[in-house]
Amino acid sequence: MLKYLGSSPEEKKPKASGKPASSAGEDSKSPAANPPTVSPGGETPEEQVQVLQQKIEALERRIGYLERIVKLSQILNSTLHLEPLLQIIIQSATELTDTEACSIMLLDKNTGELRFAAATGDRDNVLKKMLVPLDNSIAGWVIRKNRPLLIRDARKDPRWHSGVDESTDFQTRSLLGVPLKLRDKTIGVMELVNKKGDAGFNEDDIQIATTLSAQAAIAIENARLLDELQQAYRDLSEIERLKNDFVSIASHELRTPLAVILGYATFLRDNLKGKASEQLDVVLSSAMRLRALIDDMVNLRHIQTGDLQLQRSIFSLKALILEAVEEFSELASGKQQTLTTRFIPPNDPLNIDADRQRIYLVLANLLSNAIKFTPEKGRIHVQAELKGHRYWVSVIDTGIGIPKSEYERIFNQFYQVEPPLTRRYQGMGIGLSIAKGMVEEHQGRIWVESVVNKGSKFTFVLPTGPDVADKT
């Protein structure tokens, strides 16, 4: 720019003339003697400085916008809930673009219409009750075309939706709408209304609004997902509470009449003979199954709530296994199944420090499942082995087997491999969940190995317990 300041060398040389040179005073009075310095573009130095100053100011404004957007992005990413997040976005948008009002409309996935999620001023409550159609609205056009739209005179635009102004007594003049884009979808629209002053919206406003909307869309989606997750958790917690209350009430209300039924049925069976006695056996069997179901539900509730209290004592694990096998031998005989046991070492009582009743329940659930899912004339084998300070107990059958993909899920409560409508085997699908809970309460673990159509092997490992370990 310096080369344009001052006169050229040719201008400084006096012209060859026969006349004497003029005095300095005469030269200063002559307009032609010192013409104003201009650039090739026709600007004077003062004009160049003014243009440069305007560019510097514009650049400083842009840098200021970018700094504010970066700070805003940090705020948006740290704001986890939707309502305060939306208020931050619309307030920042009005300040950055120097507009009178701003609103955010989100697309309703169910109805396909736009709903006001937030708006500046006292219009918020009124607008949230309104629906904006995708057809015949500026916001709808922005959604469909997925690009910004600048309207300098909204009332003359055929797409203008007058219902908003009519409901709020607001006077919309100019409008800038930008889509809230998230990857391959548009989740809503941000509208900036009435640029302050006479300049009107410009390309800078479009760029600022577009940059802000990109940050806002991500933050809004994250906040919505978090809100949905928290609501789902609250719903799940409420369902869990209702379920626990139901189990507690049902078990309490059923136990008393069930005890009466069992008592009278047992008394009558022992004093009657013939067909009546056989019919009472059916009543007793059904009542016993109902009692077992109630016990299972109560045990499952204790496991879930973490208030399962173990009643530890030292007893023979070998004797407990033999007791369980004897208890289920009649059921296995009914299907002509072979039920065998093996203990290692064979002459060791296999003493353990644990809750006898809970461990029996584990064995009962595993044996019951093995008998249920093993066909007639199949084999079921129970083995217990002492390895170091731990007992390895396995229940092995030649049943239908379990797909490897189901290994983890079968221990979930109420889960069964077969679909409900085609289920061949009775049960609620909580036996293995209870067994897993009981084993883990003893600091043990349980797992399954299986081959479809060949059989399954359920194994659980329990520590012998500190008192037993000290004596071995």
C-alpha cells in the first residue's frame, strides 16, 4: 500500500519551460500542482484505511462469534437435561445474531408434526401447546429441504404459518430458519425472528445460525437420550417395586391357606383308603408345587433386594447330595431315568461351612431341571469333588441340551430357551436364577457346558469355608 502514497518521480521533476518557476505559495494554491493521491482502484489513502478498518472489525466480530460458539459448545456438552439446554441455545442464538426472538421446534416421531420445544420471552407456554404442520409452513419447508431459509418479509411469503402470531400477539417481520441436522436425519428447526435494526439478516447470520444449530442438534439428541434412559430406569424401578410388593403380599396371603390345605389333605389321605386316597395324593402334589413356587418367588426377591441372610453351619455336603438324590429318585423313576452319584475322595464326608437349606435348594433346582429336560430312560449323574479348599459339584444329564448362545441368558430370571407359545416344559424359568444367586451369596460361581441333543453339565464351585479349611 505504501507505493500508492506520495507522487511519482515524474511528477516531482519541473517541466522544461522558458518561464521562471513559480513560488511555493503559488504552487500550493494551484489544484493541479498537488493532486490527491489515489490507488489504482480509485480509492484515496483515507478510503483505503477505512475499508481496511471495516475488514478488521468484521474479522474481529467473526473471531468473537467463533470464540462464543466454542464456549457455548462446551456449555452444551456439559448440560445434560433438555429443558435448560434448550434455553441456553435460544438465548445464545438471539444474542449472536442480534434478533428479537428465537424458537426451537422438534419433529414428533409419532405424528410427523413439529412441536415447539422452547421459545424466548413469555410465549413459551403458549407455543408448546401448538403443532406446526410440515406442509404450508416455513419450518416444514426447512425440514423437507434440509437447508436454511431466509425470509425478509414473512407476511408476504405463502409458506408463512400465521397461527403463531395470532396466538401470541407477536409481529413477525423477517425470519431465518435453519435445520437441526444430526448425521443423516433432521430432528427439528431453529427459527430466528426479526433482525434488530434496518440491515436485515445476512450471510453471516446464516453461517452463525448453521454452526450453532449443528452443535445444538448433537446436544439436544444426547439430552433426549439421557432423559429417555432416566425415564426408562424410573419405570423399571417402579415395576420392580410393584413386583416385589406383589411377591411379598402374595406369599404372605397364600402361605396361611396353603398350610391349612396341606394339613387337612395329609390328614385325610392318611385316614382314607382306595381311590379317595389317590385323589388326595393329587391334591397334595399340586399344593406342594404351589408351595415350592411361593418359596422360589420369595427366595428370588431376597436375592434381588440383597437381604438374603445365610444361616451358616458345618455339615456334610455328601450327605446333603444323597438326601437330594433320594428326594428326586421317585420323580426320576417315573421317567425310567437312571440317577447316580460319585464322590471324590469317596470316603470323605466333604464337610462344608455354608447354609444347608440354600445349598439344598441349588441341588433341588439343578436336579429338577435335569429330570425335566432329560427324556425317558435317560441318565442323570451327580458328582462332588474336593479340589484344594473348594468343592466342585456337577449335575450331568443326557437331555435335550442348550445352545451355546443361551449359556448366559438361562441364568436370567423368567428366561426360558423355548418360545412361550410352543413351550413343551412347564415352569417359570426362575430355578437357575435362584441357584445362581444362592451360589454367589456363598462366594461361589456356577456355569453350564452343553451339547444340543446330547446333554448338559451344570457345575457350581463353593469354598469349603474358613472353619473347615483350618481343619483340613
